[in-house]
Amino acid sequence: MDGCVFCAIAAGTIPADVVFQDGHVVAFRDLHPVAPFHVLVIPRIHRSSLADAVDADADLLGRLMLAAARVAREAGFEKTGYRTIVNTGADAGQTVLHLHVHVLAGRQLSWP
């Protein structure tokens, strides 16, 4: 999608600190981390938010979550724990209108 910063990152036209990628997803370090480990996992195809996902996206949504688990595991947080977050819409704190999963770890996380 034109003008989408995450689409540009997925296409490789905007640089990012990529920690994992395959044909379906890209995972990269957040520019404004809220935890010592803060990675975003995005689909290569544009979906504005989880609210825009359809039944045909079931495989892709699974790939997003598996990639989130993989980057946390590869960073050494499988045993100590990590949090995955999907913000959907402005009231939830979504600031980039491209579906993404936050993976947070590296400190004790409080809720909410």
C-alpha cells in the first residue's frame, strides 16, 4: 500500500533492524522500544489491522504468531517469558495502520 511505512520495510525500501524474515512475515526491532527486547512482526501483505483480517488470512495470522514465538525463542526468552500484543485501532494504541504483533521481553512486565 502506498505510503505505508511497514509495507516499505517489508519491501526493503526503508531500512530496519530485521531479526527474522521469510516469504510471509518480517520481524524487526521497534524504533521506540518499551522493553529491553521489543520486536514487531508484520505480514508482507498489507492488512490495516486485525479487524481487517478475513477467513482467508488464517494461515497468515498463524505465521505471525509462530514468527513471534520464534524471535522470542531465538533471543533466549522462551523460558523466562515474553508478551505478544496486537493493538487494533486508535483506542487500543495502534499508531501504524498495518497489522503487527509486538513481542516484548527482557524485564518484568506489568499489566496493563
